[in-house]
Amino acid sequence: MAKLIVIPTFTDARGSLSVIEKQIPFLVKRIYYIYNVVGQRGGHRHKTTKQALICLGGSCKIFVDDGTDKRTYTLDSPDQCLLLDAKDWHTMQDFTTSATLLVLASELYDSSDYIDEKYP
């Protein structure tokens, strides 16, 4: 099942600095971000790709179904990171106007890695 972690953040009079060093349990091979969203994104799981999702600004909701448990996560702070296993069927929705969702992926894009069918 997905896991929500807190990214270490250092704040002083100049602002905040969040650092990801050892918190993500895979080597990042692909980085992309989603913004200007109208409607729902995702609607799939993967054969091998693991992901880490961070909403850099604004907020969004991530629905996750691992075949046993279902849960919705709200990402509304850049110090939150949602780790998704390959088996986690997920959708991303309810993006605020200013939301930008950063995704760190364990694999390069491969259309054959996607499984679009929901769990029964």
C-alpha cells in the first residue's frame, strides 16, 4: 500500500528548504510534473514502476487501491511525499488551480508497463 512520508525541511528567516536524499526507496530514472489539470489523471497501476508524488504548490487528492485496501490521500504541502508501489492502482484528482504535482519514477516510460484495469 502507498505510504505518506514527510520530507525533511529546514526553515529560517529566508524561507524553507526541503531535501530528498535517502527517503525514496528506489533509484529515480524519470521525473515529470503535472499541472493545469482539469478532471482526473492516472487511472492505472504498473508492472514494475514505483513512484514518489509531491505536490509542490496547491493541492490534489490521490486515490489508491492496492487490491486489498483503498485510501485517498490529500497532498497539500511540498514537504509531503506519497510513495506508490507498482501494484497501487491510482487516480489523481481535485487539483487546485495552482497545483503542480511532481512525480519521481523508478523506470523510464514504457507503455507496456501500464495496467489500466481496476482491481475487481
